[in-house]
Amino acid sequence: MHELSITQSVVEAVCERAAGRTVRAVRIRVGALTAVVPDAMRFCFDLITAGTVAEGALLEIDQPPGTGRCRACETDFGLTDLVLLCPCGSADVEITSGRELQIVSMRVG
């Protein structure tokens, strides 16, 4: 379960930035193409934050959909997985969103 190590890194970064202040909420962005399961992250978050300044904090997860742009026909289209094939048949596709994995904000106090 790679969500455990990813969540551990998020919690470490949040606690370091909080500098001893109580963390109330953390908002992260996890793109639909990252293969990270949001429910698994929530479960791990509750376990990892125990005994830290982030214990009891709310984890808010934004999950932008996957999108791509075909270099051949210049069409933008949705991606549900990493099969990069444009409706025109071209495999010359650039992923434009859905691979994000970032801490967006946190609320302390």
C-alpha cells in the first residue's frame, strides 16, 4: 500500500510547517491518474497523525480528473487510465492533468 508512505510524507511536511501549532485541516490534490486511493489515504492519515499536532485534523482531498492533449490532432480529451490513446487513434498524447500529488493548504490554530 503506497498510500501509507505518501501519507507519511504529507503528515511529516504538515507537522514541520505547523511549527507546534495545532493542525485543523489539510487539503491535498491527488490526480485521478496517480493510482492513489483517496479512502486509503484517509485511513492512513488518521493512523499517522495520532500523537502529532495534526491528530484529529480533517483531510480534504481534491481529485482532478485525467486529461490529455493529442499532439497529432490537437484535441483535448478525458483520460480514465494511463492508456494514452486519442479518439482519433493517435498514441502521441501528452497528459495535461491528473498526475498531481501536492499539499494545497493547511489550517492551523
